[in-house]
Amino acid sequence: MNPKSITAIIVALLALVNLLLSACGVSPLPVDAEGIAAGVSAVAALGAGAVSTWYNFSITTPAKVADSVLAKLKSGEVTAKEVLDLLDNITEATNSDKCEGTD
């Protein structure tokens, strides 16, 4: 859904809330389309920033390990085949441990 559609839906909902509040004798919300657009833009910018930070910076332990492996691959300390072989060995060992425990 594009930002214009989201803004239009929010404006329509606030207009409905204002209508219902006016019908009940309560002072309606002082909201205009520009204020809604600014609010939606701010929320979208904050959300995009949070997602970008999460995906582009190594925050979790697995991400930090992946960065370390990538650095070693780029420097030539290890090869891709060595990393893949290590992962295969870990997977095989984990699977064999599970099989041995089921006797």
C-alpha cells in the first residue's frame, strides 16, 4: 500500500472519529491532513531507520559470527569450501547425536 493510500485511510478514520465525537457532544479532535501526513511520514522514517539499523549493523551474536567468518573469507584465511565443510561436519555430528539418543 502506498503512503498516499495510508494517509487517506487515516484521515478518513479520524474524520469518522471526529464525527462520532461531535455527535456525542464531545469536542472533536483538532486534526488536519497535513498533520496526519507529517505523523505518518515520521513513523515511516523511524520504522525505516530501525529496520535499516537491524539489517545493516551486527547486533545479534549470529550476525557478529557471520561478520567474522566473512572477514576471514575476504582476507583469505579460510576458503568457502573450508567453511562449508565445517558446517557440513557440524550438521552431521548434530544429526548423529540425535540418532544415538533415540535407541
